[in-house]
Amino acid sequence: MDITAPSARTDGTARTTSKGLPSAGALLSGTLLSLTGLVWDIQWHYDVGPDTFFTLPHLLLYAGSAVAGVTSLVVVLAATAAERGGHPVDPVIGGHAVGVFGRTFTAPVGYLVSGVGAALFLIYGLWDQWWHGLYGFDAVLESPPHMGFLLSITLTMAGAVMVSSAARDQRWGAVTAVVGLAVLLGFSTATTSGLSALGGGVVDLPTIGLTFMSVLTVVMGARLFDRRGGAFSVAGVLAALQAFYWWFSPWATRVYADSIDLPMRDYVTGVPVMMPMCLLLAAGVVELLLARARRQDRSAVRYGLIAGGIGGFIVTATAPLQAALFLGAPPGTDSTAVDMTAGAILGLVVTVVGALAAGVAAGFLGVRFGDMLRRLAPAREGR
């Protein structure tokens, strides 16, 4: 695998494109497998019930991390061989190379991050197997090994975004970066649900967590490209993923349950994992404010803070409406009833205030992280 930098005497653009795309595409495919497995697994818990370690949704999760891990390992070994042969590693391939274990290995930083995530997934996967052997079925998502390997997959997805960002000047790099950010946000829908295990009293911690990740991701997308359309692209790809999973996960769950003779629950929603559908509106706010910062040559951080606060309010305020519209009320309850107790109102107010603060923080970090991703790409003359 040739990942060395092109010669200064030749035009290496086409060769760089052909070198970087296969490994970045394989890594992104692994993250898509993981997201699909997770959405399917959550649908299974909703519509069928508890599961064991070896189910088809779980196997998709495992396969996604395996693909990402093997891809990262191959690139690291190729980079190590190139470095030892006296050939510089092309920074378009996953970012600048760093030494690992005292320069025993040389790893492009993006593939190092994704590889570490895949290795951690293996550890947490073994813990999950032991957990199932000790306790049997998992009735909920928020078991300790589950949250561990969900966070490890999130790390792998962050590495995939870094790999694509290093090649953002190539068309394939821009496309895979947008898809990678959307996949990361979609996966965060489940990861942030683990915040419910912390309690929080009247505060809806999962909603605040999802608000933070939503704003962070779209602001990162806008700042990464620093031109019109970055935030909209991330939100649009997420909407396309939601549309696909809306059809796929209920269908796959029913077919798989029938194939192994397991009954569906009496109350089946037929609704997949709910990703924030209002994200296009929040992305529009981000686009407008960051475009104004570019036109006026103002600080992107200042406008990122404002966009984060407004975007956080939009995501949080529309989350209950989305849940009521598509999930409805449980059987035997009045779907038109609205909880207007003092506790419910207090919880809503505190959650909105917390989400505003989370949105502002996400706006600030989104600009900063976007700048970090921009620096992964090799410098060009005149840029």
C-alpha cells in the first residue's frame, strides 16, 4: 500500500486521490455498519425485547468495528514501512504521521484515533460477553459494557472524520467528511441516552446531551469547510439516514424475529431511533451567522456562540413535539393530555436553560474543533 508523499517534481494530485480514497472509504463503511447495527439493535429492544450477545444487529456492530480496526492497522503498518524506508508519509492520508511506542510504529493521526477506538471496542466487547454470561439478557441499553463500547465506536467515528478532513481539498474527502459527521451525530442519539442513568431529577439529561452533540456537529461541519453549505450538508445527510432507517429497522426487526420464531411485542411503535428532525432549521441558523462572520471578517467564535445558543434552543424546544407527534402516548393513556404540573413545568424550564448553556458551549467548541480539523489538511501555497 503506497501512502508516501508525491514527488515535488511530479504532479501527485491524481495519485494522492487514488491512494487516499480506498482506506478512507473502508473506514467510513465500517462506521456505517456500526450505525446500522445500533439502530437495528435499538429497534429490536423496542419491538421484541431483550437479546443475547450473538444476534444479527450485534454482529453488524462487531463487523463495523472490525472493518475500521483492520483498515486502521493496515494503514499504520504501511506508514511504518514507508517511514523506515526513508519515504515521508503523505499527510493527505489520515493527517500528519506521529510516532507510537517510541516511534516503533508510525501512524497517521486520524487512523491512530480510529484504531484506538476499535481496540477499545474489542476490550468492551469481551466485557459484554462476560456480562451476558453472568446476567443473561440485557433489558436496557445503558449497561456498563454497552456504554463502554458505544463510546469506543464514537472514538472510531471521530477518527474517520479526521481522516476525511485531512483530504478535504479533494472531492472525495469533502464528501466523506460530511457523511462521517452525520454518522457521528446519528450514533450520538444512542450514546447520549446513557445520560439517563445519571438521574438528573427534573432535568432531561439525554435531551441536553443530544442538543450539545447536534450543535457541535453542525458547527464543526460549517467551520471545517468555511464556506456556505457545510452545516446544511451535515444536516441533510442525517435526514437521509433517518429516512432510510425509518424503513429499514422496523422491517429488518420483524423479518429477523419471524425467522427465529420470536413474537413481537403487543405494543409496537414501528418508529425507528429518533434523530433530531429539526436539525435543518438549526443548521440554517448556523449557516446565516457564520456567513455573516465571514462577510464582516469577524471572529467565528463569537458568532459560533450565538449560533450555538439559538440552535440549542431549537433542538430542545422541538424534541418534545417530535416525540409527541411520532411516538404518541402509551396504550391506555390520553394522547391529548398535557402534563402541566409544577414539576413538569420546572423540568422543562431547567432543561431548556441547560440546553441553551450546552448549545453555547457546543458552538464555541464546534468552531475550535472545526479549526483543528482544518489543520489536518496539508498546507498549500497561497492558503
